[in-house]
Amino acid sequence: MARRPLPRILTGGSASITRGRAFARTAADGATDVLHPLITVVRGLRLLAGAGRRRWAATPGDRRGHVLFLVAACVLGVALLPYGFLLAAVSLMGAAAWRGRDRAPAVKGPGEAETARLRSLYEALVPHFSAADDPGPLFAHGGDWEKAFGTSFAFDGNGRLTRLEVGYPAYVADGDPALRARVEQVLDAKAGRGREYHFAWDEENNRLLMTVLDPLPDTIAAQRFVAAPGETVLGFTDDGSVRRTVPVRDGDGTRDAAPVLWRTGTRSTEPHLLAVGHPGSGTTTLLRSLALQALQHGDLLVVEGGGSGGYGFLNGRDGVLAVECGLSGALATLEWAAHETQRRLIAADRARQAGHPEPEDIRRPLWILLDRPSALGHLAAAEGRPEPQELLQVPLRHGRAAGVTVVVAEQFDSLDTLSEAVLRHTRARAVLGPATREQAEAVLGVPPHTTPVPEVPPGRGYARLGTGPVLRLQVPATPDPYDEATGEAHRQAVLGLLPGAADPAGRAAEGDGREPAPGRTGPLVAAPAAAEG
């Protein structure tokens, strides 16, 4: 359909209308400046009259006669004095001017540097928020930035923006992810890099609110969190992003923090987790934190492909079925986990058919933590052995019904080596470390509403549970207690959460005299249970 031309009054007469409005605004400002003293005196007289009226209403009836006599005596005294009425009028005007003065503090506008920053930001947004056929563009080169920003902005002590609300025309395609990404990138670059910005798009009112987010505190260490069975704390996020808070020890005090709760078990919609990051981003720290929480109510299998030895402190603890670092042990452990998942399913089905409750041995949750499976995959391919991720298909597909939870941690450079089963069934996602928007979107499914920063502490990133919103995440500090670089406070915090501190050799001596295999305890000493139960 051909576009109809605009009326003549909107094309040829826009310049004269604009000049007329500017002249009227200038005349009004001048008149206000000239009449400002008179306006102040009139306001003061009105306030004095109101105060006198309230004072007279508050005076008791039996005392009003004395007040009238005192007023009449004052008027008589002023009349007998030379120039009395003149002095009284001058005094009244002075009191009215003092009472009617503007006591509100003057609104301090932006300085020269702040104005230059706002104008530069306005000019940078012109290509994104303007159209060639707009007769009255809100964004135009050399235009008025106050129309778009108004007074909805704030600066910190260093002259950097901390808050900005931008109004844009209605024809802007604010639902386009590409446009949003370009606008957010421009705002991030012009407002100051190195900080994390949150962008809230109000498509209904054509407003964009940009705020600077404070860094999440990284002083929360590993501890017992207030959570119900089946709930696991991935980390902590911004206040107000979640509906619940839990008390935590932060340094020497206690405060309420907003947790990112991950629900597992038979009623969970996201029974498995995938954590991705760069080296040193904190994925191993996240798995250690989950392991300490899982041991409160369940059993644990750990398969480490990176060979860093960051899970050695779990060896010999109650509930830890295996901690494997080699290929042979990893394959045997994952094969046992697949058989155990099938056994649980068959036992639960038989119990339901017989009308009995589920056996106690299948009610206890089983956690499988797999760190860096790509390294084990390369070794398996070199030796011609099965891919370890293939053994995860049964726990991933049927783990929710069998009470089996799988957590996989991988790095960005090996993300393409993950199997289809891992990518399909891990609906809870976490991205840690300095990741770009594209990398975060590839893992989370949607881009975060904040701008990633280039330098973050370990354990900082984003989390998304299923189809929920993307939340900022800070993992509790859970270092390896056997690492020499670990502080004494963190070492004692981690060791205090471990159940059953007895070493495997001591427990074997108390039992049947057989020493268990390295990295394994009771349940995996024997052969894996058959699928038939």
C-alpha cells in the first residue's frame, strides 16, 4: 500500500509552530523573573494570614477579648508614632517576603562534564531511535537531549551515570533482540565500561531504564543453608530477584541473602544441571558446594576428568560412593550408576504394583557429579573404549523418577563435545566467569538482561532454571581444603560440613579386614547390582 503524504500543516508549518512555542516559553520565563518578588510577597501574606486564622481558631473563647484588646492597643501605639503606619507596612512586607521565600533547595542540574556525557549518549542513540520520515523526531543529530532523558538520570561522585531512563518513539522495534543488543551495547560503552548494567524495557510506555548494579558479595562461604530436602542452593543473587531469603553467615555477622534454589527429585522440572565456564571461573567450586549439600540427605558419585584433584577431600566420607579420576574407574562407576538407575526403577515399579511403599534403599537420592567429561572422552577415543557420556543416557533420561541427579561441568572451549543427551536433559544451566553475551545465550537459551563485565571473581555468573528468568549468581566460596592456598577459615568451614571424618583404612580395619579400593567406599566395593534387582 502506498504511503499517503502528510498534511501541509505538518510539513510546511512545523518550523513556524516551533518558533512560536519557543517565543511563548521565553516570554513566560521573563515574566516569571520580573514578577518573582511580588509573587514571593503575596505567598508570604497568604501564609501569614493562614497562620493568624489558625491561631485565632485555637484561642479559647474566654480569652479572645483580651487578644482583641492587645491588638487594638498595638494599633493605637503605631498610630501615635511618627511614620508608624509606614514602618508597620515595611515590617509586614519584610515578614511576608521572608515567610514566602522558596525554601525548597534549588534543583542542581548536571554540570558541564555531565551535560557533555548526556549529549554524547544522546547522539549515539540517534541512529537506533530515529526514522527519516519522522516529522518531529525525538532523536535527531543536534537535537534536544532533555526531551528524551528529562530529569530521569543520576550520577555518582565521579561523574559517571548510575541511572538513566530513556524515552523513545513508538515506532521503534523494541521487541527485536538485535536492536536491544545494539542499544544496550551503546549505553554500556558510553556510560562507562567495567560496570554491570541492568536494562528494563517497558514496551507499553516506550521507556528504557538503565541502572548500575552493585557487585554481588563474594564473602559468603560454605555453610549449612536453610533449605528443605530436595532444595539445593546454587548461590546467591540480587535482593528482590527471588521471593525468598535465607539467613547466612557473612564474615563475622549474619544477614539475609536471596538464594538461587534448585529443586531436585521426583517432582522437579529441572532434575539435572549443566555448568559452563572458563578455566578458573568457579565451576569446580560449584560442584564442591553441591557435593557438600548433597551429602546431607543422599549419596554421591564424583568423576573428575580434569585431573586437578580438587575432590580428594571427599574420599572415605560417609555417603561418598566413589571419587574417580582415571578412565577405567570412571567407566566402571558410570556403568554402575546406569545399572543402579535401572534397579531403582524396577524396584519402585514392583513396589507400586504390589501396593507397598518404595524400599528404603531407593528413597535416598543419588548424585552424580561429572567434571570435565571432554577430557575423559579424548582418552576413551584414543584407547578405543566407550564414550563416558554414553553411560549417562539412562541416569539423564530416567533419573528424575529414580531419584538420581546428574551435574555436569564443562569449559567453553569443549562445549561442542557434549553429547545430545547431556544438552537435552540438563534444563538447569549456569554460566560462570567472564562470558560474552553470545556465550551466555548459547548456554542459557536467552541473553541476560545485564552487560557482562570482563573481570569477575570466581563463582560469579548467571543461572537459569528451565524457562525461568536469568538470574545473577555468586557461588559460595568452597575451596579445596587440602590446597595450600586455602585460608584457615575456609578450610575449617569445608571440613566442618563433611560427614564421617574417618579414613577408609580405619573403617576397613573395623569391618571385615578388607581394605576398600582407592577412592571408593562400601557400596561400590562389590560388583554393580544387576538391572533385574
